[in-house]
Amino acid sequence: MTDEIYEAQEIPAQEQDKIKDRIVDLDPPKLKFYEDLRKKAKGWANQKTGKWGGKLTEYLFLLPDFFILLSRLAVDNRVPAKHKLKIGGIIAYLILPIDIIPDFIPVIGYMDDLVMVVLGLNLILNDVDPKVLQDNWSGEGEILMQLQKITAAAEKFMNRGILRRIKRWLRNA
């Protein structure tokens, strides 16, 4: 972390309008369908995989929320250009089929994607006011707590070699 102190700033009204134009606004019926589907899938995962698998699945269900967060950060003027490049790299990693853990492996295949996003956001937090992340977060729970929980779980349960590869990729990005 740097020694600089960041002061939270409200986005100017003119900038808010620009950002609002980029946000996809789902109408309530589509949003309700998505939320219902999400609840059913979580219930199924908890039933089939037990407590550990249920927790893992709960974290994986945050991936779409993290993708939206990354997309919003990429257009937020409060995020420095050097971090926007890193964000672009993380988005590319999520979209491209080449992964450290192949996505076709059920549940586990998306763990590297989730850890890549979380560790990347942690690096960005070193230079960006946390309020910027909070302003752009629309997922479940509080963003900083989600990042801490997922980072702790990854450090505890994920293969050390895979973690090293993800961290190396982020450093070099």
C-alpha cells in the first residue's frame, strides 16, 4: 500500500449521467427471473455439494457481479489508466477460453477466474479509494468484505502453485 491518503469524492453530476448511460438497466421481470434462477441454482448446489461446496458455489455466483464491477471501473474516471489496463486484462482473462484451470471442469473450473478477479481488485485497492469500488458495486453483500472472505478462502484451500501463477500473471499484466 502507498502512504497516500485518498479522499472520497462524489462523482460530478455530468459524469454520473455519462456513467448511467453505460449501465444496463434490467426491467424488474427479467431481474426477478435472474434472482429466482440464482436462488434455485444455489439451493441445488448446496444440496448436491454439501457445506464446503455450497460456500464455494456462493462465491462463484459473485462472478457476474464482479464482471459488472470491472466493467464499471474500466469507464470510471477516478480509476487511473494503469489500472484500467489491468482491468482490461482481467476482463480478457474471464472471457477468453484459455485458463489456468479449464472452465469445463464443473465448479472448480471457475475458481481461477474468481481468484484472478479478487486478487486483481486487491491490487487496484492499493492505489484507488475503496469508495470507488463501493460506488460501482451492485452485487450481494459489502464489496470489501466479499474480497476479504474470498481471498482468505483462496489462500486456505487453493493449490499454492495455481495461486502463484495467478499472482505472477497479475504482476506482469
